[in-house]
Amino acid sequence: MRPGLSRVRRTLASVTTSLRTRARTRFPSAVLVATGLAAGFGIAQGTGVRALGGAVFAAGGLAAGWLWVQRRGWAVALGLGGLYIGAFVLAHVLAIGAGWPAWLAVGLVTLAAAGTTAVVADRP
């Protein structure tokens, strides 16, 4: 056996192990929740097209919902989906009804929803 061949085999073995580890790594659904709420708001504000922000909000919610069903089942997914939509509504109530700055309202509900999601759905 050539001396360089064993080094190549060790390198390939470490790459394979790395790929296996990466495949088992779980993407946190709280990131999708935070992105859906904050980016949805930012895109709606920045472009002036509320439907575009709504599409980002919906995409984040659907992607997170899919992970919730896979990891925790329908009951938890429905509960967290209600929290996600409730956070969206609460941000509007705080910004429009209570007169809070819009970014503050969205930031607070995003932190609360993403934090709750991390505890409920993203723990191993």
C-alpha cells in the first residue's frame, strides 16, 4: 500500500463522519419563527407591499409548522402555530392600538414567540 493512500482513506473517513453528524444536526425552528415575524415585517415596511411581507410570514410559519409536526406531533404544532399567529396579531395590537413603535412591538413578540418555540419544540 502506498503511504499517501492511508492518509486519503483517513481524510475520506473523517468527511463521511462529518456528513453523518451534519445530517443528524437539527435546524432550530425558532429561527424560522423569528425570521417569519421579523423579516415579514421588515419586507412589508421596506417595500410597502404588505402581501409580500405576509408571504414571508406565511412561509416561515409553514416551514416551522412542518418541523413541529415532524418533531413533536400535531398537538404541539397546532399550539405553536396559534402562538405564531397570536404574536402577529399582538404586534399589530401593540403598534396600532397601544401606539408602540412598530419595530418595538414586532421585536418583543418575536423574542417571546421564538423563545417559547426554542423551549417547546427545539430541545433534543
